[in-house]
Amino acid sequence: MRGQPLFFDWAADGTLCAHVGPPGADELLVFEPGEPDRPLGPSPAMFTAPQWTREGDEVVVAQRMRDAETDWLRIVAVDRAGAVRPLTAGVEYARFCLAPDGRRLAHVGARRHVLMVRDLSTRDDEELSIDRPVLFEWSADGSALLALEGGLLGTTPLVRYRVWSEHAAETYAWHYPSQVTGRQILPFAEQYVRSRTAWAPDGMAFAYAGASTDGDAGIWVQHRTRAQPELVCGGWTVSWRPSPAVTPDR
């Protein structure tokens, strides 16, 4: 399997859904165990990573739509027979993340730099006060959304994490992302979110690689009950083991 771009996600039963290029001829392919690959549903928008629902009965993707006057995007769910179920109307950017419980969809809305959370049962949208989100992902239980917000210190780019939930909005320390994070992970953030996580399994902490504004660099753990992160070791990139392990109390 080859493609430029090449994005993919695994279903729980081992079925692979891949978005392969080249741009302008993008397609979704499904690889089921013991079966030949086959195309699935609509042509995806460029540089969008598919995401299976937890049950594996549908895959979510940004679809490029065309009419006589313009091109536009929408986010849809496609079942294994190819039937399409719209989840949003028009969006300007093909970035999204479905909560593991399937109740909410985070996406960049009709205005490019606005992060939205859609309740998929009511179709109500909440606009979050998170500016220029460069990465976002849900906690394992779907109760909290972690977003990396871009900003400037003078003329120097830097980032900070924000957490949204139904009960609170949390803001954490500005920092500089590591070179690996900035150059290799953030440009393909949606694909990395499909295959690794910054969240602790219990949703009460997250980890990241970078340097504080004081110059201390390495791997940091931010507990949501604490104001400041803790530097735990050196390193350029980090992900949390996706298991019901206990969050370390350092």
C-alpha cells in the first residue's frame, strides 16, 4: 500500500481503513483480515486521517464536496457498506476528533481557527475559547478534550495546553515544543492522535515534550490538579501507555 498522503486507522477487529493519495485522486480503502482491499464510500478531503468508531461499524472522515460554484467540506460517518451519514454541514478545515464514546465530535469550525465541540445527539455546537488549535484529542472516557493552543512570546512561537470538559476549562503553562514535536508530529497531528495519546489512562494528567520559558527541557507531566507541570526526564517525544495503569503520583 502506497500513497501520498497516507493516513490510516485500525478498527478493534483488525480492519484497516486507509486514506491514500495522490492529492486530487484521494480514496478510502478498507483492508479486512483475509479479504482483498476495497474502496469505501466518498472521496476524502486532502490530508485528513480517518477514524473508526469504537464499535468499528463506521469510519469518520472529512469529505470534499463540489457543486457548480464552489468546493466545500463536511465531516461524515461511513458504514462498512459505504452508506454516508453527515455529522456536520460545511466546514473550512478537515480536522476533527471523535470522542471514544461517540457522543461528541471536536472539529475546527466554519472559521478556520475556531475549535468546536458538537453534541452528536442534539447537533448543538459549542465554540471553545481556544485560539489556533494545532492538536486536540479526547481523554479515554470522552469526558475531556485536550487542545494545544498556539501563541507568541514577542515574535517567538510557543504553545500551551488547554483542557475543556462540561464542568471546567483549564489553562496550563506556555512552553516551547520539542523539535520532534514541532517538525514531525504537529504537521500530522490527526494521524498521531489516532495511534498514540498524551493522556494518562485515568484522564487526570497528560504528558508532553518541550522546554519551559525558563529553558528547562525534556518530558513533562501535567497533573490536572496542579498548577505547574513536572519535569520527569529528558527526551524529545512522549506518549502514554494506553492501559488502566495508575497515574504516577510524583
